[in-house]
Amino acid sequence: MSPIEIRSMTSKNKILVVDDSPLVVEAISNILETEYLVEKAYSGDDALKTLQTFRPDMLLLDIIMPGMDGYEVCRQIRADGSFGFIKIIMVSSRTMLEQRLEGYNAGADDYISKPFDKEELLAKVRVFMRLKSVEDQLQELNETLNEQVRVRTRQLIDAEKMAVIGRYAAGIVHNLNNPLQAIMGSAQLLAMKYPDNRNIMILRKAAVQMKHIISTILTTSRRESKAEFLDIDLNEVLKDQIELLRSNPFFKHEIQTKLNIKPLPPYRCVYAHFSQGLGNLIKNAADAMYKSNIKLLSITTLAEDKAILIKISDTGHGIPEERKEKIFNPFFTTKPLTASDDRPTGTGLGLASSKEMIESYGGKILVESQVGKGTTFTVRLPIN
């Protein structure tokens, strides 16, 4: 069934009949009321007032009326521009060619001469109602297409931004490798000299993780990765990320951590993917609590029949409803890029990359949030 047929079944088209003769108005109304919703006006001024609230699909308009004539009514309607594709049919005894042309120039769609034939009137009204319905639907389609173009344009802009990052990633990896090798070498020497120093062990572990991250920075999905797949305990990955964040004074001294982790089956993956992806979620939760009175980071893990669940909750500022759909967009962030104090900064890539990584393993990431109370990110991974 076409949209036109659906509309005709669900609502009547509206017609405004305008004539200074009550007899003519009643005669036309009686013909049309079985098929259409009809409103009446008896002058040009009355017609313009009624238009504002009635919003008809069609106007049957007399020309010769006291005060404002039909030509002027027609011109004002067309000049207004807010009535869309409203159809105007002039019903008049003025049928000379120059009189009809004046009506067309004023914006009329057609002409019916008085006295009119009932069947002709109905036929013309039906034709122009079908035409208006088609024009309305084309307008709706055009608006829908314009919105789709806007959405697609935003997607292409985001994709181009990510492509730029990709082009520079190789250079970043190359430039970071040399200083990282120096850090790793020095950390190794310090670990040999001071094997019981906990901070040196953390430094060494962080350097190794950074090496893994750099080696996979160009990986966009699990299927494209050439990195090594291992059976990983995701609980250990979470613990490692918390331990690394403890080197941050704010995290170490301000945030209380609560772990409720259950044994998980080994998960076959690239370690760097999940250390980076889950690490981003934990850091994001910590940053959200920067100004909170209560700073509690809760992490829960459990295994269901066919999935692993990881919940990361904070007691931060929460996410307004209108921002929930945007938080995973690349470059969307409420954090400043730089800060003069110790406030958390961000680029808007952390959550986007975490979502992409989790989805590349067939997983999902969900968010629940209440403004002023906190946020929970739930990662659901199919057991592979």
C-alpha cells in the first residue's frame, strides 16, 4: 500500500472554502464534506486568519469579495511561504482570459467558473489533492535524504580524521621506538640492580606494555592483526591496569577501588588490545570522578554460559542523556585538550578506540549513567 493510500485511510484532507456568499459556501461544503474536512470563511481577511490555525491542504477561493479580493489573498499566501504546497483553486464568474491570467500570476493553481458543475468540482479537487500528497511526500523524502547526507558527511569527516591519524601512526611508532628501547634497557638494568624495588618493577612492566601497544597501534581489528594471540586472563589485565594507574597521585591517593572479580575462562586475544581498551575505560572512570565528593571505582567480572561480562563503574558526574550517543564518536570529549592545572585532559579517542576494539572481537559495550551519581560501562564478550 502506498503512503498516499495510507494517508487517505487515516486522515481526511482539509479544504477551506472562501466566498462572501453563504449560499455558495454551503453548496460547495455540502459537495465536499463526505470526503474532506471543510472549514468556511466569508471574506479575504477571515480566510487569512483561519489559515493560521486550520492549515488546509486546499483553498477554494472566490475573487470578488468586499475588502480584500481573492487575488490579494492568493498573493499573500504565496508570499508567506509557510503553507507549503497548499493548492488554490479560484471559483468565480470572472472567466475572461485576462482575469484567469491575473489569478495564475497571483499564484492560483486552477480555475472553476460559476455556476460550477458538481462532478467537475469534485474531479478537480481530487486531482489536486493527489498532486499535493505527492509533493508533500517528495518534500519529506527530500528532508530525509538531506539528513542522511548530513549524517554521512559527518561520518566521512570522522573517517578522514581517523585516516589522517593512520597515515601518521607509522611515523609515531618509529619515533617512539628508539626512546622506548632506552627506557626498557634502563628499566632492565635497574631491575637487576634493585630486584626488590616495587616502583622499578612497575616501570619495567609499563615499558613492556607500551611496547605491545606501539606494535599494534596500526591494528584496526582483530582479523587484521598480525600480533600474537594468547590465552589471556582478563582479570589480570584489569589488575595490571589498576596497578599502572596507581603511579598517578590522584588515582593513588583519592580513588577507592573495589574489585568483585570472579574466575574467567582464558580469553584468546592480543594482550595489547585489551590492556589498552580496558585501560581506557578505567582511566575514563577515574577522570569522571575528579570533582566528586565520593570517588569509588568498582570493577565486576563474571562468566555466563556464552559470554564474559566486565562492569566498570564510577561515582562521577554522569553523562547527560543527550550526550550518551556521542561519547563513542571519535574526537568527542568534554575534557580540555590541555590544562593549566592537574585536571584530566583528553582527545576523545579513548572510548572510540575501546568500542572499536571490543566490537572487533564480536563484543558489545553498553553504558548506563545518571547525572550526578555515576556511570557504568559494561563490556560483553562472547566466549571464544
